[in-house]
Amino acid sequence: MNELIIELSEISPREFFGQQNEHIELLKKYFPKLKIVARGNKIMVYGDEELLEEFDKRFNMLMDHFIKFNKLDENVIERVLTSTGKEEYPSSNNSAEVLVHGVGGKLIKAQTANQRKLVDLMGKNDMVFAIGPAGTGKTYTGVALAVKALKEKQVKRIILTRPAVEAGENLGFLPGDLKEKLDPYMQPLYDALRDMITHEKLEMFIEKGVIQIAPLAFMRGRTLDNAFVILDEAQNTTHAQMKMFLTRMGKSAKFMITGDPGQIDLPRRTVSGLKEALLVLKDVKGIGMVYLDDKDVIRHKLVKSIISAYKEIEHAE
């Protein structure tokens, strides 16, 4: 029987192996034909030479991730162990860097291969579409890029917008003033910003119009210059809304469009502006497109299982 011994140096075995060696148990699940023993700062693995080589490669990828991000969880382990190879888990020097030093010293980075691809694409293009299911970090990564651009004075303002489908674009029917009407629907955008900008500074930016959060209907007739603009939940735009939004782009602007074509809330027989735009613009130079999937889910591990379960019934219909 062949043997592989890996010694952890500069890495805390307790953190790397997980509570009660839960990360080691996960490795055993993915490599059932190998005998894996963790002792102290060493891991001993016994089995077929070919499998040991594969284990060694994956384990090194996990160590690289831990050294870079100083954390490891089940989602990361599953992504690394199920990726088709190193090429699916790249990290250029730029895309692995800290995007924003958030509130309370939180370091905000792109955490998955596709999130890093999104960062790279945003650096190379003025307009990027980020497509994927809930929890894949597309909006959060986009907001981090916008805050980074603002802090580095690449743009003068951030504009975050969503089509107000649940409320209906006609917001006049809702009680209360405009801010009260919009706040619940725009909450995910506020949540991301609160991770990255202190409460006082965020309030000041909103008051001065440096950060604007508004429904898509309010974009009509504007030209958006020197701004990082994110259209979130873009699957709920119509043809006219999407065309209107895309043509608002002014000079020195960065546009990011995020959405999940699997979660459309539009009336039946209404074509999603996002689906249409992805087809119409796929070959336009200067526009990037990245597709995130359940491997990019960074919420609770159950979210990934939920997405997979729904995918099965949706494909069966």
C-alpha cells in the first residue's frame, strides 16, 4: 500500500481540519478508497498511487485557499474537490486581492473561481452581465467593486437600481413616503453596503447623492456619467426597460447587470429583458458575461442543496 504524508506548516491544523476533524471527514467521503488519518500537524494517507496523486493535488489547492483567505468551510472544500481541475480554480494576482476593507476590519474578496472571473471581467470591460442563482455572491461582489471604484476615485458616485416588480412600477399606490416604500425592496443592496461602509458615512453618501438607490423607473431620461451603476434582479426587466437602462450609459461609467433567469416575476408571456439582452449582446466587444452556478453559493450549505433540488424538478417539467 502506498503512503502519502503531508505536514502542515504555517497553517493551524485545528482550523484547517475543522471542529472535531469535520473537514477530514468530508475528505474521507470524497476519497472513500483512501485511508486518511490526521494526527497533530500531519495527515497520513494510504492507498492506490493514482488516487494519492489526485488527493495530493486537491489538498494543496485547499491549503492554497486557506493561506489566501485564512478560512475553510464545507462549501469551499466541495468546490475544490468537485472542480474539473486546477484550471477551474484559478486566481490571478488581481482577482484574489482584497476588494474592500469593510466595517469592523472585514476583508471582502471574491471567494470563488467565477466571482474572481467577475472581478477580472469588470476590470477589462465597461459593461458586465453576472448571471446566476441566489446566493452566488453576484450582487455582493458587484457592490464591493462599486465601493472599491468609489474609494479609489475611479467614479464619483454609485447608482444601485432594481425593477420594482413586487411593488409594481407604479409606486404611487403604496402608502408612506418614497423612502419608506422603497427601503424594503432595496434592502439587499443596503445590506451589502452596510458591510462595506460605516453607518455614518453611508448615511452621508446617500444624503449627498454620492450613493443613490432607486427603482429602475427613476432612471428614465438620465445620462449616467462617472458612475458605477448596478442593475440588480435584471431578470424582471421588460424589453423596453432593459433597452432604456443600457442606453443610459454615459462617459467614464461602469455598468453591471445581475440576474437569475430562473427567478422571473414578470407577468406570463412577457419576455425578460435580461434573457433577450444576453442573446442580443453576446458578441458585442466591450461587454463581458459571467455565469455563476451552485458551486459559487456562499450562503448556508443547505442553499446549494435547495438549488439542486429545484433544478431537478424544473428540468423535469
